[in-house]
Amino acid sequence: MSQIIGAVIGNPIVGVALVVVVVVVAVAIRVYSIRRPGAMNAKCPKCGVVFEASRSFSGIHLGPYKQLKCPACGKISFMNAHVKEPVTYPPLEDKSGQQPESAWSEEEREKRLIEESKYERA
């Protein structure tokens, strides 16, 4: 029995297969940890906003810290990209200051339609 195990482990093909399996499992764990919801919320050290960080493999990483640009203040620094706090950026729009659509004049409604039509595909 020990001769069979020694022959299997000593076989170079089995060694390569084991390395491939270990690499595939490591990549799968990394992709899962990046793609789960809330896994990449970052907090800016300058202004304190919590935002959803980019989910890419590029960029500089130092442990849980990732070099990011804050969308609120524009500062580029190493930020903790694994905070558990809720996202505070972008801020929720205060709709109390806006007029309801039914209160718009005909001219405002037409300007709004023209502005929105710029982004429609033909």
C-alpha cells in the first residue's frame, strides 16, 4: 500500500494536477470574497464617507487597504476596503425641494423631454 502511495505522489503529473487544483480553489475563494455584497465598502480617511469600492483586481493593495479615490472629496489614498458600515455616498436626494411633475409648466416639460432624449438610442 505504501509503495502505491509513494508512486502516485512521486509521479510528476500528479504533482502538477495538485498544484492546478490548489490554484483553482484559491482563485475561486478570492472571486467569491470580492463578489459578495458589501464586501468592498471603503471609508475615506479625510471626509469619512463610506462608498462602494471598485471590484477589480487592478490597483495597489496592502492587506485590507486599497488605493482608491474618494468620490466625495477626490482624495487618493489607502482606504480600508472592508468596512462593515452602511454606504453613505452618494447621498439620498431630498425630493421635498423638487416640484412634482404635474406642477411643471409646458415649457419646462418640453425642455425636460429634449434633455432626456439626448441619451436615448436611435
